Amino acid sequence: MDPHVGATPFFGARFHRDPAAVYRRLRHEHGPVAPIQLEGGVPAWCVLGYREVHYVVGNPETFSRDPRRWNRWNRVPENWSLRAYVEPRPSALLADLAEHRTRGKGVHEALATVDSVELDSEVERICDTLIDRFAGRGFADLVVEYTHQIPLLAMAKIYGIPDDEAPMLTHDVALSGQEGEEAVRAHERTVGRMLRLVRERRARPSGDLVSHLVKHPIGFSEDEVAADLFITLGKAHLTTSDWMGNALRLMLTEPRFAMDLAGGRSSVGHALNEVLWEDTPTQNQVGRWATQDIQLGGKPIRQGDLLVLGLAAANADPQVRPHGHEGAIGNHAHLSFSHGEYGCPYAAQEIARTITTTGIEVLLDRLPDTELGVHPDDLTWRPSVLMRGLTSLPVTFSAH
């Protein structure tokens, strides 16, 4: 019997309302690896255990990143919203290990050219500009008007994209990480813009990240650069904006962090790290594909099966974190940036950390008496199997 018949859906109201409860139930019923169904009834295995996720990402020869290995492409709807993240394309992130090591090196080197001091200064300017728009009225939605704007405006600068294009790009990148046909169309528009950007830089190179990739001695094709730019932009924007928004929610609702909203900064880093454990922005990563029949967590994984890395579930694994958030301070062994050869590059992590830290600190400096404008239970989460982020974060403060 197919183990995915009647498997738990990773979509819909029940999942989005409380994914942590779904992960706990799956762990109780199936152990560290569980059969699931993604949107559209697409079968997959969710790797819930911390050690099991570590094993999968540490063995890329057995668990490939190349989606061409998938044995269920015939089950994937044409308008599947997750297609943008798994469809075969010439990307360093969606390639077997040898190709990834060659081409991924170029992407990492391009990211490392970003000057952290210049980035910090640019993010401060972006934050001040955004706060100026709502500081005088005494209330704001920090997700819509602040955290969801900052990362893409910063990445637009890194990519050399004009400011007037950023709003539409912000809309499309955010939409591409959700469910439904609109997500597919948003992905198509974003990839199209990346391809035009690559062609512009081939004709008129400058000092931005895109130009570094275009002229890299590896010799990327236009489609390869565009694919890597789309994936990098999506990960940077969605992950960083949700990281910042989730940390602000924690600081506004958790008494342990209340003093920081009165002007302190000492626990901003603690809040950011705790969020990576408790409400990690990337809750699930799709995916890995088995290159052979293998047993994992007691389950029979077949060659070509899709594995979803349950990063949020793994971070909450009671086998490694029996005391919950008490062990978060000073502990950076979470899997929120994934791990291994395909983990988030260090340079990309530093870019994200600079954006999130600066974004929160500027807000605390400018609006130190910020308070949550609704009851914490009224906050809602965006419907996404991949990301964990709020749809809004209403706050009040003294008008300036």
C-alpha cells in the first residue's frame, strides 16, 4: 500500500493555523520521518528529526538537490505553486554536488563582495525613510510598511535595481512564496525581470552583484545567472523579512524582552536567535531527492522520492531540545540556515543578519515606546508551507 494515501496535508487552514501542532502529531505517529501531501496532493516525506535532517543534508550524494531525479513529476499539477522552487532549471542550488561546487563557488564569491559597512549604512537610510512615512500618525503595520519592505529594498541596491521598481518586485517576490495560481504568475514575472537585468549588465556592467556573476570566469549563461538571482532574491527577501517580523513579534509580546523596547539593545541578538529556534522563517525546505532506495528514520524511501526538510520541526525535536526556549540563548546549532554543502552561505547569512539587526535597532531608536496594537492571539500567519511569517503586525507609538 502507498504510504502517502491519506497522508497528512501540508496545506490548508488546519496546517497554517498551527503547523507546530502538526509536526508534533506527525512525530508522535510516525517518528522522525513522516509521509505527507503537499498542495495538490503531491506526495513527499517530511524529515522531522534533528539528527535525520542533519544526516540528509550531510549526504548530498544520497539525497540530491537535482529535481530531475523526482519519480513523481507525473503527479505535479501544471499550476502547482511550489513548482518555482523545484522545477529543473540551470541553478547552482538545484544541481548535483559536483556542479554545485563549481557554480556555487561563483555565487558565494559574488555575495562576499557586498561591503557590510556600506550595507549597514544603506539599510539605516532605508529604515529611516520608511519610518518617516508613518512616524507622525502614531500607528503602523510593521510587516506591511516596514519589515516586508526593508530586505528587498536592500537587495535591490545590491543587485543595482532602480528604486522605482522595488515596490512591484516586493509584491511579486512575496506572492511567489504563497499558494495558488497567482504565486505562479508572480514567479514568472520575477524571473523575467532577473533575465532582463542580466542582459542589461552584460551590455553595461557596473560594480553590483549581478555584474560580478555576469563577468565571473566560470562563464555563467544568462539563464543560469537569472535562476540564481531569483532564488537568492527570494530566499533573502522572504527569510530576512520574516526573521525581522517574527523577532519584533517576540519582543512585543514576551515580557523577557520588554525592556528592550524602552531603548535597550542588549537582547536584540538574543531575540533573533530565539526566533531561529522557535519560529524559524524557513519552516520547511523543498527539497531533496533520494538517489537510491534507503531506510531513513525507519521509513522505506524509494529512489526518486521527494524529501521535505522540516527545519522548524527539527529545531523543536525533543531529543535534542528537551527544555524548549530555555536552551536558545547562546546556542547557534539550529538548522534554520540548513546545513552542509547546500546550506545558506556564510556571506548570505551575514547580509541577512545585518539587515535584521539594523532594522530592529533603528526602529527601537526612533520609536522606543512601540506597543502591540492588537491582542497577540489576533495576529495571523501567512499561508505558506515554506515560510513562517505574519500577515501583519499592528503597533502604536507616540507620534513624532
